[in-house]
Amino acid sequence: MHSSLSNKIEKVRSSIIAIGFSPTPNQMTITGSGFCVSGDGKILTVAHVYNQTPPQFQSKLMGMVMVKQEPNGLEHYTWLPLSFIKKEDKNDVSLFQIEGSDKTLLKPLELGNSDEIEIGQDTYFLGFPYAAQLMNEGFGITLVVNRAIISNIKQDGIDLIHPRNWFVIDAISNPGNSGCPLIDVETNKVIGVMSIAFRTKSQVAKYSDLDIREPMHIAGAKPINLAKNIL
């Protein structure tokens, strides 16, 4: 099992990017993750990665993309400009175009059918949580993989056709994971886009003015079928 999962992760990892902007010439702020959905370098992520970027930097977003993998496992990344195509706030998805994708290792991930997913299915997601902080701490660029199962499937009670509008999963998702793909272990296809992490106010916050939040081991992903309209 472990070796086959390793192989599956290996197949998709070069398709994941970090998304950020440069507030000053020597600083990079990483706001989320995204993944390749077309041969010409279109990137799917969540709309709130774009919406929460300060307006003056929305046209200057960049993607950190893998350009080389060495036999010893060392990976090389570069920053490339991202141009905004469109977004759908209702489903929290957005689409970008990355410049110069042909000079990278980006390849499109296969999209699954999120209407066929059942509670209890094994999944994993991989993105760039706390990417800038890890770089500052000397860890370099760190693509992080998390395993999870589908804990619950929420349906939109307002829409008459009741589409599935959330997958709840039993994992801690950290800042920077927003927009990364949720992948079905069995098929290795994308079944969702990581969108929300649930956090509760920390006990530490009682003694501090800081709004410190503790992760709740619950996260939410938008089912991939909701993103297919935008594609």
C-alpha cells in the first residue's frame, strides 16, 4: 500500500504550485496553492486566494512551479507570473494562466467525478502550508502531503437539485493549503479543492491580545464537479 501511494504522490507532485505575491523586493507572501488542469498551464485554485490578496497585488500574483527533479530527490522551483482568468465566488473556485508553463514540469491532473464519492473513502491532499515560514526557517521549499478520509458530504439544501457543496475530511489543513487538490487514493484523480480549515480560539488567547487559533482536525473541500463549470 505504502509503495503504491508513494508512486501516486510522485505522479502528481510536480503539478502543484504555491501562489503568492511580493510586497517588497526581498519578501514573498504565500497565500495558497493551486494545481494544473490543462496542457497549456491553466491553474485551478480557490477564489478566496485571489479575493484575500491586497487589490494592488492581485495583478502581480506569482506561481512557484517545479522546473527540475534530480535523481537524488532534490527539486528545483521558480516563480512565474500568474494572470487571472475568472472566478466563481459561490463555489469558491478560480482559474489562472501561468506564463511559460512549457519550461516547467507542470502537467494536468486528471479530474474525477465527485458525485461518486462516498463517506469513508481514502483521500490525500498536497500543498504548500506555511511555505514562506518554512523557507525562512531554513527548510527550503516544502510540499506537504496529508492523508484523510471523507468524513461527511454536505449538500446544498437551497438549490433544488441539491448538489454536493462540501466534502468534510478528518485532517488538519493549515494556511497555504487553500486551493490544493484533494485526491482519491484509489483512482489518483482530483475529487475536490481544499477550501476551509476549521479552527477554535486557543486557550492561550485568554492571556494575550493575539487571536490564536487551534486547528480542529476538520477541513472542508469543494467537490471538483462544482469547479467544472469554470473550466
